[in-house]
Amino acid sequence: MTTVALIVAAGTGSRSGSALPKQYRPIGGQAMLAWSHAALSRHPAIDQVLVAIGTGQQEALHAAVPGATFVMGGATRRASVAAGLAALDGASRILIHDAARPFLPPAVIDRLLAALDTHSGAIPVLPVADTLVDHAAAVTPRDGLYRVQTPQAFHMAALVAAHAGWTGGEATDDAQMVRAAGHAIALIEGDPMLEKITFPADIAAAEARLGARETRSASGFDVHRLEDGEALWLGGVRIPHHQGLSGHSDADVALHAITDAVLGTIAAGDIGTHFPPSDPQWRGAESGQFLQHARQLVEAKGGTITFIDLTLMCEAPKIGPHRAAMQQRIAELCGLTTDRVSVKATTTERLGFTGRGEGIAAQAMATITLPAGASA
């Protein structure tokens, strides 16, 4: 079952008070759009993320999210979603998200996808807490009323059919079209972090919400022996060499060091705590899954990996020719862009076991942000 996400980001954001479309305005050092794109891209259940953008926004998009896949949106939200549906033909499930809701907790995505097991669509909502009045100041009962958020999740076939058969006016969201086509829509618990940014005051409030976060860094270190007859894996990349690293898994010393660094940021032990070498199921295992597990533990606490720094220590092979491929793979595993992954190499001037060519050592630093006061 293929699950895709479409971020609707074709608007001009005129009410935000900025000449720059609001989806590209920086919040916490990143473009607004980059936050939700990262959250969707790193979710393990989502296979592809597409952005619907406005005319002339290609340069702004690639500055905000380098390498992002996009489609040209339309003059209305419905037209932009329709363009995305045409580009994503063949998927089974889809999440439609507004770029103006940057802070997307992974738990909301989990709840939406779980609801699709029994419904054609699902939307996150929050109960209305304020008293409601009409233009004559008459109070409207708020029981059973909810504020609707995004992302909204649907079975692709139901959403495509609803768009094709829609004869009403301009729909404010996709759920009303799917509901009008006769499908049941599940209401799942939303999150206050998903508040929509519309006016200048909303941007200030978003900065304040984001400000209640802390930064943590931790280090990791690992060593493996070089032996004949083994494949050499470094940073998730197979490197041609006459020897490879020996270990219980694929012995990728780089990914092991990074995994320990990421685990250290949340005081979650080390790689051996989660993947004991005594357990035969990890014999020959690809080390990328260890790093993905560590990343998921960080994200379960509302955290985000923001930077990885790796230093490899060896006499051979030369790391330079493989640096870019390693950066790319580590970035994929951590949900980062390559400019947030540093890969360096050094020799030990022929001193010690690395200097004698007996093994390779790796040292890594990981930096994350997470909600202030989050428990380890």
C-alpha cells in the first residue's frame, strides 16, 4: 500500500503582511514549508511527498527544501489539490496538508493512517472551547462543534472520485467533498501545534511555540576490525576495497557511531542496548535500520535531528570519492538535507591500529531539538 503526502503551498499569503509568500517565511531558522515537509518526509509510513506551488515559486521552494518534488498548483486550493492528484496517480492513500500549518506531530499522522483502516477519510479536529455568537450576539451551542485541521487523510480512489464528481462551490477542504460523495469521515484527535498561520500575530505565536524547545548534542564512537573476505560498508554505502569490516551486523562503523550519538541525545543507552550482538537476528543486518530506530525514538519524544557530524579515521580506503554518497545516505536515514550532514576523514599518521591498517574508527556528533523539559 503506497502512502503519499501533498502539501498545498501555492498561495501568496497576502494576509500575513509579508511580501514573501508566508510558506517561505523563516520560522525558527527554517522556511515555514520546510517544517511540515520534513515531518512528512521522515515518517516511516509515507513513501513520497509532493508540494503544489504557485507560479514563479520554484526558486523559493528549492531554497526552502532543496530537491523537493513539486507540481504547479492552481488559482484555488481545490485546483492545486487536483493537480497533485493527477501527479500522484497510482497511490493507495494520501494526506493533504496545508503549508501554513508547519508543526506536524508524528502522532497525528499515526492516528490518521490508523483511521483509514475503517474509514474512507480522516481529519484531525480540536473541540471548540470558546463561546460562539452570531451577528446578533446570540449564543450558538458549541457542543459537538470542532475546529478542523490538516493533514487530512483519504483513500486515494475516494478522493479522486470526489474531486471528479464535485459540483458545489469552492470547497474549503477536501473532507467536505468526500463526505458529499457519501463516504464516512473519521474525526481523530488533532494537536494545538497544528494551529494555522494566517496573520502577522500568528507568526509571532508560532515563533513563541517553537521557542519552547531545547537543543541537545551527544557523541558516539565505534571501532571495527578490517578483515579479508568481508564487504566494506561505510555511511550506508558499499565501498570497493580489498578488505571489509568485521562485526555482528554489516559492521558499518560510521552508522554505528552516529546511532550511538543519536541515542545519547535522549539518554537511551547505546546500540548494543537495543540490538544486542548476542541476538542472532542482527547477524549481517544492515546498520541503516539501527539509525532509523534511534531517529524514531527521538521523534516519539517530539524531537528532530538537526545536524550530524562524522569523522572517519583510517589509512585506507580514501573517503573523498565516496563522501557525497555517504552524505546523501546518512541524510536520508536521518530525515535531513545533505547540507546538515558533515562527513570528514583523517589518518592517524600511521600510529595505532588504524595507522597500521588493522581497522577503522568513527566518531560522530548528533544535534537534536525537542520540546523543553522533555524527559530522557
